[in-house]
Amino acid sequence: MYNGHIVRIEIQMSKFFKKNYSLVTPVVISAAVAASAIVSGAVNAETQTSSKSINADALVEQVQLRPSAVAQNVTSVSQLSDVKPTDWAFTALQSLVERYGCIAGYPDRTFRGKQATSRYEFAAGLNACLDKINEIISAGLADKVSKEDLATLQKLQEEFAAELATLRGRVDALDAKTAKLEAQQFSTTTKLRGEAIFGVEAGTDGTTATGVDKTNTTFTYRVRLNLDTSFTGKDLLRTRLQATNTPSYTALAGSNSTRLSFDGNGTSGTANVFDINRLYYRFPIGDSITAYIAPIGAPEDVLSPLNPLQDDAQGTISRFGRFSPLIRIASSSRDNGLAVAGLIFKFNDKAKLELLYSASNPATASGQGGVTGQDTKLAAQLVAQPFDALTLGIGYARAYTVGNTLSSGLNADSIGGFPIDTTTGTSGISGINSDTVVGSLVWDITKKFSFNTWGSYTFANSTGATTAGTTFTSWLAAISGKDLFTEGDLAAISFGQPLLRTSVTGTAQGSSNTPYQLEAFYRFRVSKNISITPGVFFVFNQNSASTNGTATVGVIRTTFSF
């Protein structure tokens, strides 16, 4: 109380607007800013209030539900006609603003007295001036406030008492709701993202060796929950939980050729597997280096797949159609988790170098797992974008895999005519040292159509009693079109050659028929969070043997993202 003229009214406007609430846009608006910000944006062309008053509920609802309105300018003075610039109250408040700097919400720190406003918006500005003058008085500077100004404030306060009380009640209610939300929120640093796949798959192997054509139809699922945590805004700690019963479909012809892009754990017939599928931390080092550390990771988190169709939930339906051997070799044990470390050097916006080291999970049957045991791989890839529509990549990988296999999960990947995934020591081969070179290209022909391709050479030599070597080749080419009929649609067709063993030395050649794969799918978006992808792919000469016939696999994949 000052000379009986002022009754201090404390409306918690500054407390409300200074907090970074999820209910409103994170713009810091103090009590002194509230009036001018709301004047400029709370009413726009869509509200069309004409000469009618805007009630307090509607005003707060606009700030709560339409935060962008705060930053918009009023398009017509006629939209705000409750308190006109010619009214005594408007002129009086403008005079106070000029003398005490109550309102500083506009860039030029002016009141903009040529704009009319609503009574509730005017009351918010009045409250700002009340708070400002109370601060001056509380600081022992009462002599800085004239009696005439105090009288003006008292008169304005009496005139707009109802609006001030209403605003105070509404703000207090929002404060209570916001406090409840803050207390109940999951985390201030972690976001939850989820994905669920329902898949219907039907396959036939078309074999001619036994005269019995194997067929299989399944209804499967895969669910993933990603907990993405950031401590600085630039780093990412990802924890992924996964549950699945999608088999590898190797039972058709005993071949990895028919595996699906979203299969769960690489083993056939395993049901309802629940595990931590990914656990990694990615963080920047300076401005141009990104580091990646993962006790449970994947090579594609570091090495760019350079394939617009690589997404196993929204893109290709086959395993072969996702990644080149640069990523696949020494990675089939990823289903038990790979330890991965990587660095990404970004030279500029057009070029980067990716370095990776991966090792199989230590929990392996042979006991050779760990950072330096079982399957290990050291890889590098240089990615360049000479033009906006063209991306090129050249990669190299040096790998060691236990047993007579490249551990790729792709077609026949053993040396010579021995079976795939032979146990350690069988046929005198204890492991394989391999060198792989891969070239990749992605060309955005138009805004809708893209072409991508890759080709690889792998030079493999055995370790153990048997000295043998061979060369593997593989390639794939695909063309895709997005938003062809409706937004979010994707159509694609691809053709390629899975791993083919050639130039074998030191052991029998084994089957050498060239395998091919043809795939086509169409994804259409049902809604923002639901998509359905029907597709089919054919594998000719599975396991590089013509006697295995042609496998046909049809898929209907429904993906829910949230």
C-alpha cells in the first residue's frame, strides 16, 4: 500500500511465461512482455472476433494450444476493437509505458499505440505496469513514482478489476496443471519412440532336387522401443528393447538367400525373443568428428548404407536388399550383439570418412568371442557428394571370421564346396581372412525417382590345416519412386547378384551357378503412423546351385510407428 492509492495485485504472469513448458512454445515472455506479445499474436485472421470481446478462456486457450500465434502480427486493427487508441485508458497506459518501460515485447521496445486491443490483453499490459511500479516502490524508490501516475493506476485497476482477477485465476490453474505434468513426466532428457511390425509371409523354394516343394506361411511380429537420451543436445544415448518371433526363413532351401529384412535373430523357429537389441552412445568431438561406442551396436550405425531402401520397416523386404557385404561380412553374429567402435570425420558438407571396428559378442559357443576374438572387422568408407543429387562411396573392410564362413548371412559364403557355417576345424579350415572392396552410388534422378547401386569384391583365404582361397562377387541395382500417388508412398524394384564364389584354389569349387534376386514392393501410407508394404522377391539358384530351384517369397508388412 502506498498512500492508500495502490493495492498490489500479484498475478503470476512472469512465472507462467518464463518456464519452458511443453504446453506452450518455449519463448521466454516475462510479465512485462506478456501484453505486447499477446496483443501481436493472440488474435489473428482466423479468430475474426470483430467488435466482440475475447473472453479469458479463449485467450489463454490460444496461447496454450496455438503457440505460434504469439509471434504473429495482427493483420487488421478492426480485429481488436475492445480498447481503442482513442480511449482514455489506452492513452493512460501508453503514458505509463513510455515513462516506466513496463512493456518491452516488441523488437523496437515500443508500445505501438496505434493498435487497438482486447480488454484481457489490455489487462495483461496493465498488470505489467503494476508489477514494474511495485518493484520501484519495494526498492525504496517511491519518490520516482508521481502521485498522478499512482492515481492513474488506481483508476485503471478499478476499471479492469474483473479482467485482472480472471487472468489471475486462469494463470494459477495453468500453473497447477503444469506442475502436475512436470511431476509426472517420464524424463527431461529421454524421448520414447516405438515401432511395431506385423508381417504375413508366404514362401516356396521351388526345389527340383528332391521333387518336394517346401512351402511355408507365417504370421509374425517385431516390436522395438527406442529410449533416446541426450545430455547436451548434440549427443545420443540409445537403448533399444526388441521382441520378435520373425524367423530367418532359411528353412525353404537351407539358404540365407530367402531371409527377410526384418527377421529377428537369424535362427529359424525361435519364438518370442526379447532382448536389448541396441545400446550405444554417439557424441561429437569438436566440430568435425563424431565418436560412436557400443557394447551392443551395428556397423550401419557408423558406415552409411548408401541405400535409400535400407530401412527394414519402411523399405526393402529382403535381407539382401538392405546392405552390401561391406556391412554384412563378419556381422551375422549381430543377432547376439556386436561390440562396435567408430569415428566419423566430416571434412565439409560434401565429404566424410567413416572408420569402424566391430567384434562379436563374447557369449559364443566357441568361447572365442570378445573384442579381439571370434568375428572381427576393421572397415573404412569415404563418402562424397559432388552434387546435391549424387552421392558416391568407396569402402574397404578387413575381417576375420571363425569357421568356414564369411559370417554374412548372404547366400553361400564358405570357401570351396564345404557346407555353410561349418564348425571350427572341419575340413581343416579354422577361419577365414577376407578383404572386401565396395563401391556405391546413389543418384536422385528427380525429386521423386532415385537410382542406387553397389558392387563388391571379396578376396578370402583360409586359416588352419587347409590352405585355400577364393573370390566372392556381389552387386545390386535398384530404382525407386516416392510420393507417386499419395504423400508417403514408396515403390521400388531391384535386381542383383548375392555372393558368388569364384576362382577357388586349394580345394573343390563346389556349386558355382550364379544366383540372382529380383524384388519389387510398394509401400502406401494409411496414416501418419501406419504404413502397409506388400512385396515379393525371387531368388534364382539359391546357394549357387541350380538344383535348389527358384524361391518365391511374398510379404505383407504392416508398420506402426509412434
